[in-house]
Amino acid sequence: MELKAHPAVAGSTIPVFTSSRGEAAVMSAYQGVMDAWPIDYEELDVSTSFGDTHVIAGGPHDGPPVVLLHALFATATSWYRNVEGLSYRHRTYCVDVIGEANKSTPTRPIRSMDDFLQWFDELLDGLGIDTLFLVGNSYGGFTAAYYAMKLPERVRKLVLVGPASTIHAMRPFMLHMFVPKGLYMAAPWLPGSGRVMRASVDWMHAGLAPDPLWGRLFIEAMKHGKLINRVFPRIYEKEELAEISAPVLLVFGDREVIYGDLDEAIQAGRDLIPEVSVAVISDAHHIAALAQPETVNRELLRFFAD
């Protein structure tokens, strides 16, 4: 189903995969997760000024909207273990963030946070959403915080799941994931480069077993996805985060590794965000909602209902 919001900028689609063979590998793994999607769903394509954005929607059409933004290269399917519980009373929208290796088709890159804001505002308009509960994981959390700052009239409540930078530096992520990804992009033919990428993903899982379906998709997207957007996550100033008027819930897996010291990250969140709530999920890694979906869903639904 295609929804038209704003006319896309004229021009051809920008490739987000390193090759047609790589795209086929990612799409095959993507479909593998969709084959296990636990509820009825619609696949929507919303036209924006940056290209068409793919969205997986489910739940009652008159339910309060929940928009979910994934981690870098994680795709909208990373919420597949959460949608059943969240969609019982809510209308859920799992978004393939434009400019990444997923089903969205960009016609120009995101070059600034204001570009991201324009894209997201147009996406909400195209979906017919006035106000929403917003959930973002990792890079999706970093951008979600900005949307909540700049769209206070639309974001009713904000959930940040292991947000990238945002509240605290993430030097271990740079060393273990960003640098290996850059090296793989530059020279994928080098002996052992594939093993380096897999070791990078294993590091993120922090000793926990990968999801059998989504884990395959993530490694393929990491190997074959391009980075076309031009915005790198950073720590926001306290004055910026003070612009968020919506209640905020920070969610961390107790095996979170991107910050180095999880306790320091939690304290930074409490120092920077007024009246923030914090939930630490046992036996969960950076993609905490995927690792422990029932526990995370309970926290989210309680937060939405309060």
C-alpha cells in the first residue's frame, strides 16, 4: 500500500546496498523475519522529500499510535518480537529508517538533524498521525530525542532504548563496530574481513545468543549496507534535552556494552533529562527489546498507560 505525503525530490533512487547480490542477501533475510511476523500487518510506502519510506503497520486502526525507530542497520524487523504485545491496544508503526539497508528507497541523503526532522514530520503526516508514543533504539533513540525536542506537540511520550550517544559517549562502539564496519566497506575482499564483521556483531550480543531469524538479517545488513546519511550521533547539551516536554523512559539491557560503563550512562541520563524514568532489563544486550521482548513490552505499556 502506498501513501502519498509530500512529492519526493526528483531523481533516481540512491543505492543503499554495496551490490545487487548483497541486496538480495539482505532482502532474503528480511523476508525470513517477515514470515514469522506474529500478527496481521500492512506494508506501507510513504512518500517524503527524501524518498519513499517503508513502514510495517499493525494493531487496531483506532488505537493510540506507537512509532518504533530501529538501531543502525537493524531494520524495522528488529521489533518483530514486540509487535504482538504492543499491538493489542495500540496501532504500531515499525519504520525502515530512510537511507539505510532496508526497504525504504531514498532519493537524497539526510545531511543534518533538520533534514531528519523534516523527513519524520512528513512521515507522520503521510501516516495520518497527529500525536504518538515514540520509541527509538540506539541511533533511532538519538534521532527520536531530537524529534521530541522539536515536535513537542506531537510526541506524547518518549522511550529511548540504549540510545546512541545522546546522553553519554560510546567509545567502545566506535572501536568494536564502527571501525570494523568502515574497514569492511573499504576492503571487503581482504582475508578475514567477514570474520571481523561477525566478531563485531558478537561483541554487541555480549555473550547472549543471537536471535535465529533477525541475527541473520543483521549480519547481512552490516556486511552489505551502505552509510549514505551524513549525521553522526553526539551527546546533547542539557539545555537541548530540556526542550523535551514529554515524559521520558530510558531502557537499558544489563549487558549493554556501547558506553563502557552502564552505571555512568544511567547517571548521565538522570543528570541530563529532567524527571526521567529508567528501566534496566536483565539478560538483555544493545537491542534490548529483541533480547527480552516480554519484559520490555511490560515496561513500555506501563509507561504509556501512566
